[in-house]
Amino acid sequence: MTTMTGTMPPMLMEHAENNLGVPPLVDSRVLLQFCQAVQSYGDSVGSHDEVAAKLRVLNATLADLRNVATLCRFAVLGHPHSFQRLYDEMHCLSVDFRGPFSDSDGECSEDEPDTRTDLTAAIDLFTGASFISKGDCERRDRLIGALVHAIEAAIAFPVTFSVEAATYIGQGTGDISPLFASIVIANATRRLLESDYRCIPLAPGNTRTRLERMGRRWMRSNPVTAFFDTVSGPRVVRIVRWEEPAGTTLDDAHFGDPVTLLLHRREPEFQQDGMKECPDDNGLSDLGVVFCPHQPTPVLRIVEDGLEVRVPEFACTGPIAVVKKSADFTGVGQIIDTWFSWYPTEMQASIFGSVRMDQWAYPFAFRRPVIEISKFPRSISGRVPTGTSPVTRPTAARVPVTVSGASPQMASKGGSQ
């Protein structure tokens, strides 16, 4: 956000160009070996089609989680409709996977992640969950819990049986018996065919502990929640046209229109931010305004319990963020640094390594009220010839064009329509 980049710490600023690519959760070779082993066993017992169908579901589940992680990046970038789509996807995951995970940190080596998995998608998914849950930490934590369970269920089969699968298809290291591998793959195939969540194996201990610890740490302290806590000003309760009778509620607006944001300035979060009330503006001069997707606009004037601004040129329909111009992002930068020290590989490959945090389309996360921005100007003017004969020298007449809805209406003055 342009009004605050001067106070952004380096970790929020020095990132590469935007990138929507999310690495797969399971190493492609590990997944391929498992699918080949299970399909081979299925063929040997006459269950080719049934096993093939289950493997398609397994691959689709992994792809779906990766796609939702990519959708998180779309939402952060402000891609049209992505915020609501992400909200819907997260809701479905929270319905399918409920319940908390272990409270114990357990023992695992944070310096040696399991090379069979890549938890970058988990960072992106946690980011998306926090982004759509601004101001509702309870909902955020429910989503984090659901995401942890969903990831564990998706990676469990190929990762848990990776050694036996490699041995079964003749690509193992020779550490285990082929007979042992065939027994394990036979049982894994049966459990896969039963499609019973209670029969899904537990992911390997270190992988499971690392993922669950990541989830708990995110609930306790994460850059997204910290960013919103730092930047958020008072909540917008109503968007009006101040000059119209009794602050008429705004139906829609056009580029350049003056609109007034009425603020709920007595929320505890606003009073506790150290924003002192002043006789002249009650602290409102310290606030900035940003329209969706990421369009700052200057404050024209301060009115009673509100700010009058002008709709910026490239604004689009969505909520409006009222932010603190003097916000100190040092704490946010420290949290990001800490997460990079914990999970350097995952963080660098995640959205934090590819999209500058000050460029996030965070106004979408502020939710309602929403301002409807018309894509058509209120009026335009042009010149049309008034002559009707091809040999007559045309004269010009100014024609104002008034836009009503999506259909421009032309009204001619001094010439033909």
C-alpha cells in the first residue's frame, strides 16, 4: 500500500515477482511409485478398474488441495471473484474435516523435513484461511485444523507406503524383503478400496508432527493476522453520499465520485491502538483509505464520524479498507523473519516469497459494507457531424451521453441524433 511502504520492514518488501505456482504436496516420484505398485497388485487380483478409480480419486484430492492453495494466491492478489470462491472452498473443507489435532509438539527435526513431502501448500492454505477470516480468529483456527486433517489424509497413502511401493515395483534400496513389501501393498490396496476414513493410515511421524506443529504455530502467531491487527483502522459501518439528504446510503458509485465512510470509532480494538482523540478530528487524520483491489485514495475532508474520499480511477466493487497511516510494521517483519527461520524452504516457495505483502489486495478481506463501483462513467461527450449529404461540408455538434445502467443514452443539442 503506497501510503505505508516507507514504514515496511525489508522482509515485507524484498520479494520476487508474483508467482502462482504451488509445489505438489507429495514428491512426484513417490506418488508415481505408489500408484504403480497398487495398480500392479490390483491387476494381479483382477481389480484393475476398481483400483484405477481409487487412484484417480487420490490424485484428484492432492490436486484439489494444490489448486485451493493456488486460489489463495489469486485471492491475495485480488483476482476477480477469487475471494468468494476461496471462502466457499474453505467452508467445504471445514465441513469434511472437523476436529482439533494433537496439542503436543512431539519430537521432530525441524532442520530435516521429509523429502517425500513439500508443505509449501500448507503455508499458502494457512495464509488463505487467515485472509478470509480477518477479525475472526476462532473461525481461522477451525479452518487451520480442517486443513491439517485434509493434508494428512491426502498424503497418507503414498508417503506411508513409499518404501514398500518402491520395493514392490523393483525400485527399492534392498533394505526390506520383497515378500514383506508385497504383503504391505496388498493390505494398502484393500484399505484404499474400502474408502473408509478410519482406514486411512497415519502419515509418518515426523511429517505429521511437522505439519501439526506448523498449524499450532500459525494459530498462535502468523504474519497475516499480525498484518491486519497492525494496519486496520476503525470499521466502516456505512457508505453514504454526505451531501444528499440525511447521508443517503450509496447504491453505486462511479470513478471520481465523492463518498463518505461512516466509521465505528468506539470499537475496543480502535481505542486500544493508542490513537488519541483530538478536539479537531478525534484521531481521524491518522487514517488512510484503500479501495479494492488495491487502490489508495486521499482523504478529501473529515466529517462527523467519517471520512470523505473520492472513488479512485481503477477501483472495483468490494469493501473499503480504512487503515492507519502511521502503523508500525516492525512486529510483522519480525514474525515473518521467525517463520523463515523455522521453515525456510516452504516460506521461500510460498506466497511470502513471491508476492510483496504490501501489494496484497487486502481490502477484500475487510468484508461488508461493500461499495458497488459502476464500470461506466456517468456521462461522456463527443462530436458528431450534422451534415446529411456526402458533398455537404459537415458541421459538428457536442453530444452529451448519459449512462443509465449498462446502456449509454445519447442526447443531441444543436444537431441530429
